[in-house]
Amino acid sequence: MNHDIDPFQLEVIRHSFDAIAEDMSLTLMRTAHSGIVRDSLDFSTSICDALGQPLAQGICTPMQLGSFYDAMLQLIADYSGRIFPGDVFLANDPYAAAGQHLPDLYIAMPIFEEDRVVAWSTTIAHHSDVGGIVAGSNAIGAEEIFQEGLRLPIVKFVEAGKRNEALWDVIALNVRTPEKVLGDLQAQMAACTSGEREMQELFRRYGTSTVLRYAEYLHDYTERLTRAELREIPEGTYRFTDHLDGLGANPEPIVLQVAVTIRDGRALVDWSGSSPQVKGGINPSFPFTKACAYTAFRSILNSDLPTCHGFTRAIEVRAPLGSLLNPTFPAPCGARGVTGFRMIDCLMGAMATAVPDRVTADTSGGSTLPTIAGYLQGKPFVFCETFLGTWGGTSAHDGQNGVPHMGANQTNVPVEMIESDYPIRIERYGLAPDTAGPGRYRGGLSLMREYRILCDEAILSIRSDKRRYPPHGLFGGGAGAPSLNLVNPQNETKLLPVLMTEVERLKRGDVYLHVMAGGGGYGDPLERDPLDVLDDVAEEKVTIRHAAEAYGVVIVTDPVLRIDDAATERLRCELRASKVAEPRS
């Protein structure tokens, strides 16, 4: 222990950083204008040191959070000697600004002590639209980034306290929802101002030099904690292969292949063998690829690790240049989130062998991102939401229902908020029975949401996954049910692709139904406690027929809902015998 560091004061300052980042999140959420930021919580906040290294991060979107450092490195390099009090920086481009995708706009504000930068207050928010060929700017069918919307290098949005009015006008002219976009940008600036104010208060309370000394120590301390945790994982190389279903109406599978090597308190994540970059908007920038690896490891390590840059020093990420996970210009990136979720799921599959009690079976695949857009009384509207989510089973409990993926601590928009803001009515919203992957601990159930169009015309685009490759189980658990995208499911049913490269045109009264994939099961379903199966039937999560077919549990209703113990024992014996008799592939 460094004798200049008081461990009690370290905890106080560390948690002060955390509280400041969380206060920034609350400010952004409360002042945002669009549903995707205010209600879905698709944003992130961070306090960074003078070198751009994150000291603390808000809770919202881990897949975004780990990428702050790369963007800050570029900002500091680009503007060395030209950073002044009152400046506010704006960027979004994956290639020119180390960004993620064009709808994610970065706002960064320097925090000064006299004439030097001592910290940064930073935010990312997913904006409702930044132009491009598809409303919402998540154009899966884009073949190059120029089709995806307004590209911004790192620029001064505000310089020395004075707004760059020309830039504000350019943004307003190039997006479909200028009031929401400019309103959300101002909400991001308000959050950064909150971070600046509270950091300056922290400097006044403890002294700037003291806070900065503890901040520097926090990185080293966190690195040591992370390395100690990694040493508890058996050394070796752990591999897994996963897939994205593919693009459009005739999808070709896209491969994600990972090798994770744990050695001497370090982790090497190597994506060699994954598919090359594609002519479709699902290529993640390399900073985002790294952020997804950090997210996965945060989820399997036990310690209460600080959310600072020191954590990332123990994890190295590699991906071949020109591959899906490290694309070269001008590969489009608009819908890269689905690939991020799949990277995390793939890493969970790889680590299942090493730490089986710390991972879940496969999840529903992250958020589905439906976008419904059109014109109402001559004014454009763009509805998009991050619709989540279901987890797989674990070694200790069933998969959770209606919760976010670990990569994005976001939320489903309340029905009332959608219906009050858009010409859309939610007809159904709930859980779908018999969709959980069977297991000793079953997966979570599929969520479904049904949208009815209340305007004359609208377009629909969808980012989803997990149909051809539904969520896998672990250690004998079964796969979850596949996802579905249906138009007018009650009559002229039309099945839409999971990753739509062309928009679907809807008219008044049309209905779009999304059924999310169910979570994978964990362990042999014939080892599930029959009483748990009976509870699932009573709660209408599982039908009587599925209870028998998937779990070998015979349930009767006469005179009351109950288990037929003798019939259950016979059926389970038959199912076990049939499994033994199955030929090995």
C-alpha cells in the first residue's frame, strides 16, 4: 500500500467520482427530449482525468462506456494547445473521431483548474436521427458510411462559451427531428456542466493535487485488483463460435469466433477467424469491440471493481484489420449494436468452461431496435426504442424475464409514453409461453410487443437477431425459441427478416409484432424439479403439453392442477433412454 494514500479517503474519493457520474446520468435523463434517450436510457456518462482516462462511469450502457478512452485520446491529440475554458467538443464519426456509430453523439467538456485541464466531463447519447437513407439512421442496408447520416469529426460545438451557430444550423438542417436532436445535445451539455460543477466542488473540498493523486492511484489499484481476479480463473485458452443470422431476405450466416487466453493475471481476447467486414451497417468500430470485451469481463469478475480505466489495462483485445470487428473505411456501422451484443454472448460461451457458475446460458440476443417513422400533419416523426430482454438460465436460478442485456442497462419504453408521443397503439405487450430454453434452470421467456399504425403511412425498419441461430443452452440445456418479426399476424401474415436491409411500408391499421428469442436453458431439463415445472404451468409460462415434452413432467387437471408422479417417473425414464439411444453427431 502506498503510504501517501489513505485507504478510507481513497474509498471516499472513488465513490465521489461514481456519484458525480451518476448525477450526470440523472441530469441527462431528466432533461432529454427524445424517447430513445429519456425513456430507453440509451446514453452514457463519464468523468475522465486530464489524459482522458475514465475515472467513473454512469450505469446506463456498458457497451458504450469502454470506448470513451479512444475518443478522448484523439480529442486531446487533435486539439493539443487549443483547449480553453468554456469549450464543448462534439463528434460521432467512427473513423475520424474514434466514435461508434453516427447516432451516438459524443459531448466532452474540459474541466480547468486555473489555466490547465485537470479532468473531463463526457457523455454519449443515441440520437433519434442524424440523417441518412433510413429514418433513425440505423440503415442495415447501407453499403458505406456516407449513406448513414451526418458525419462529424471532433469539432468545437461551443468555443470559449460561444455557440458555433453554423454547426448548430448544419445539424438542424440534416436531421429529421431537429427539435429532439438539438434538445438532447443541450441535455448532454447540461449533464457535462453538472459533472464539471461537482468535480470542482470535490477539488475545493480535498484540494486539486490530492484528488488528482488519488485518481492516478485509483487506476493502478484497479489494475492490481483486476489482475488478482484474473489469476483466480484457471489458465488456458477458451474458444467459442457464435453467429449473426445475416443480412436481409436471403441471409448468409456471419461468424464470430473468439479465443480467450487467461495467463498470469491477464486476458487476451482474440477475434481471429471471425467474418470479414460486410456491406451492411453492422460493423462495429474497434473501440466498440474493445468495450464489449470489457463489459463481458466486468460481468464475470466478483470484486467490486472501480469503473475506471485501470480495469482495462489487464485486458488486451485483438481483431484483424478488415474483419467484421475491426472494419476499415468506409464500412457502415449504424446497427453495430447487434454485433456488440453477440460479441458479449460469444465471450460468455467461451468463459462457460472456465467459470461455469459465473455465466448464463445464451440470452435473447440483446435489444431489438424497431424504428417506425413517417409524417403526421406534415411534420416528420421517428419512433425508435431498444426493446429488451431475457436472460438464459444459470447454475443457480432460471433466466430472468424483462431485463436488459448486460451490455446495455436500458429499459423498455412504457406503453403510455409511446402512445402519447407517436401515432402508434400497443396492442399486446407480455411474455410468450413455451419459449424458454428447457433446462434444470430454464431460460427466460420471450417478450412480445405488437404495434398498430395510426397514421396514413409509415416505414418500418428492424434490427433484431436469433432466428436461425436461437439462444443456445449450456451443459445440457435446450435452446430458446427463435425470434419473429410479423406484419399483420392475425390475417395476412408476412414474415420479415431479422436484419432488414430494406424498409417495410405500412399503412393505417397495419400491425407489426415482434417476438423476441427466449433465453437458453442451463443443465439437463430432466433434472428440473417437477414442482418448479408445475409452478410454471400454473403461471402460464409453460403449457401442460410442453411440460411433458421438454421436462418429462406429466401434469393433470382433475380434480386440481397436480403432478402425476408415477406417469412422470415413467416418462422421464423413457426420455433418458431415448437420449442415450440417440446417435452421436
